[in-house]
Amino acid sequence: MLHTRHLTGRSDCSPTAPVTPTIDFEALKARQRATWASGDFAVIGATLQVVSEDLCEAAELRAGSRVLDVACGHGNTAIAAARRFTHVDGVDYVESLLERARERARVERFEIGFALGDAEALPFDDATFDAVLSTYGVMFAPQQELAARELVRVTKPGGRIALANWTPNGLIGEVFRVMTRFVPPPAGVASPFTWGDEEELARLCVGARIVHAERRSFVFRYRSAEHWIDVFRTWYGPTKRAFEALGDLRRAELEAALLDVLRRANVARDGALAAPSEYLEVVLERT
């Protein structure tokens, strides 16, 4: 619940200091969980597997090392790490996504420990992992300083933290800006795209230093811009919930605004969609 009323006990109209909203983070995260569980992120995530493979290479994972995938979703990065003969755990706060991750690991015959847990309170001891990874996951934790502290805490000294985060000015950043025009985010919560800025990330991750940072692009390849919207409004929780929150007229306006973003980003010339979205691939070393 947000408390925005300021009581001064005064009867005049003198200016008062602005009020900082009080945020119920547990309620907020409960809403987030419901949002991510409302579609099936695995449908979207399956297209992003290459990012996880590249991130594991950037982290220079060593066979036999212990690795954690934070906000692992349906297991892209955990499975990519397991392919490199590491010992892997994955943690996420959406049970339905963990079930998909366990199913994938069984099919590929990987022994990965997937656990229900919060990125802001990881259920592991200090200095447990040689490498801690997250692909478009931890960036959505609402208490950013707390989540960053947890990443550093569970990493061994000299270990690596490797992240793939959408940047503020990339396609997905623009998509979220459009959606927030129609469905405003909670007041007082920092943008998840903070994690896509090197300087902000260095500020967040106290106790670790950036050793690699590269802006890369993932290309969304769909049959058309309309096809992208159909897939995302059906399976991607944030987009699905945004459309569901609006009446018919506003839904049509949101669709038109997203189509405009996608068509401007499209580099295909054959009627299909090939839309690059910038992300930050970053590796930090715990000091």
C-alpha cells in the first residue's frame, strides 16, 4: 500500500516537504509473481537461449565449478551452465516456471537443483558459488540494492557475477516505456532498466568490480510485428497483464503504439520481423 497523504497538524497552507511513498514490497512481489505466472514465459524464453549460452562463455565457467542461476525462470541459463559440466542450482519465486525448468533438466539428463526462493533473500550461505548468473531476471527485483547485495554475498571472493540485462534505450526498454504510459508502474520503485547501465550497476554491486561489459543485441525474429504482439500478449506476463488492465479502446491504442515501436525497429525487408534489442552483457568479479 502506498501512503502519499502528508499530515502536518497545521491549519495554514504553508509548503511542506515532499512525502516519500511507503512501499509494501511483499505485496508488490506477490503481484509480480502473479504477473509472471499469468502467461507462460517459457514460450518467450525458449527464443532467448542463445543469450544464456553467450553469457556462460563470457563468464568463462569452469567444469566442476559451482554455479547459481538467479531468477532462473524456466532454466535457460542453468541448463547452459550444466552443459559446461558445472554443478548448478537455480532459484526463482514462480513455482510454475521452476516446474518447466525441472522438466527440461530431466529431458536433457542434467542434475540441477531448482529451488523456490527470492532474489532479494537467496537461500544460500555466504561465499557458496564460483559464479552467479542471471539473464533478464534479477533486474526485475524491486529492491535493487538488496538484490545486488545478495548476488555479491553468495559469490566466493574472486568469483564472478555474470548478467544479461536489457538496456534503457533498447527495444525492450522502449516497449516497457510504452506499456507504462498505459499502465503506470508502482510509485517509488526504480526502473528495472537501471541494471542495463554500467555506472548504475557498478554502484549497485558493492564489493564487486566490472571486468567485462559489452552492449550486445538479441534479434527478435517473428513472422510479423502483429505476430510478436500476439505471442507477447498471450504468454509474456507483463504484456498480458497490461492488455488485460485496459478497456477495448485503450487496448487498441496500446497495440498501435507497440506496432509503431516494432515497425521502426524492424530491419527485415521481407514482411517478417527482425527487431534487434540491445542488452548489457556484464561480468563482475567479487573482490
